Amino acid sequence: MAVVLPIFPLNIVLFPGMSIPLHVFEPRYRSLVTELVDPVTAEDDPERSPQRQRRFGSVWIELGHEVAAESGPGESTLDPGGPAIGEPGATLPKVSSTGCTALIRDVRSYEDGRYDLLIEGGARFAITDLESVDASSPDEYATASVSFLPEPLGPDADEHAERVRELYRIYCDRLASIGMAPDTSKELPKDPIALSYTVASTIVLDQAEKQRLLEAEDAATRLAVAARFLRRENRIVAAPTLHNLPAGPFLDLGVSFN
């Protein structure tokens, strides 16, 4: 069954269970957040539950930037095979066709209309139809019909999970030895599906590789791919000198800008 979600393109991949802060300042996404968090009474719109009000679709930007330019004419056409919010001449980015719902867990508003949010990844979805949006309109954001994706375990998921646990332990130990360990205060989940998302969200990878993990058809596949990435990263971290190691996840930047 298709569900319509407002779409918020981000320059990071959001996974189920992953929490990130967002600073929202662009007019179109301030409008989106305002509509989501403003109280709506049952008399005004009985179809909108409080939980539905505080949910949007997060999709990774494959090409472009989170902040759209103020100028640029044209109405975008949106292709679920690789949805582009903005064709040539427009200013909105091209986004992935697989994303994750974002649940607003905390919100702080400012007098000038900006917001600070804490969002948490909910469920994966595939875009089936992305609504056209006028990229020259500063307040217009995209919406999409989406289908939620199943979460099967896949074959030999427990075996893959054990392998990833060991590789991830080595990974954390090697990063700790150079003062770059990720937060390991919480135990890794026992469930292979939850484990696959926890590891995927914390490994230092580029966003295209993160998107590949999000799109994996089942937990076993995601864990198998994560194991390959972990073996590679463990070799890199064990090298005598580290070249171009992405440090982003280990810096407390606090905000993902849109």
C-alpha cells in the first residue's frame, strides 16, 4: 500500500534506529517542519494522527546540495528510478530512490523560523512516484508516494552476524588505539536486522557505500557487505600511516545542515 510522505533530501544516509540532529533553515524545509510539528486537532484533519504529523521521508542526495539556490527557473520532473528534484535549469538535488522515514523526537524553534531537530530513523521505503515541484518556489517541498520495504533476515543471518560482531570489535579496538573509537557505550543488538543497521550507521564509509547498505534486500546481505567493508577498513586502520581517513563520524559537529 502506497503512502504519501513529504521528502527531505539530506547529504547523509539515515538508517532505521539512527539518531541525528538537524538544523533546518532553508524556507522550503522550514515550511515542511512547521506543517509537521504544528498541532492539528481532530476537527481540523481527522486523518492526521500525532505520529503521522511528525514523520517525513529522508533520502540521500546523490548529486547536488541540501541547500537549493535562491534563483533558477523551471519545474522538476521526478523519476523513481533515480528521482531528480530539479532538472537542468532547476536548483534542487537528485536523490536516491530508497530512503528511510525520519521521526521527529525533539524540536526547538527560533523566532526567525529556523528549527533544531533530533530525528530518528524509522522504516525503509522505496519511492514509487515523486511529485513534481517548482524548484524556483522557495517554499515548495517535494512529496512522494512510497512503499515500505520488508525486513527479511535472509539466509545464514546469524552466521553473518557473528562474523560482523568480531570484525566490528577489531575495528573499534584499532580505532581506539589511535584515539578515534566510535561510541561503544551500548551493546550491539543481538537481532541480526538491528545489528546490520547499527553497524552500517557507525562504520566510517562514504555515503554511496552507506546507501548500498541501506538498499540491501535483507539483513544477511547487509551484514555480508558490511563484513567486506569492515575487512577493508581494518586493513586501512592497521596501516603504518593513515591517508585521508574520513573523520566525520568521530567529530561532534552536532548539526547536519540542509
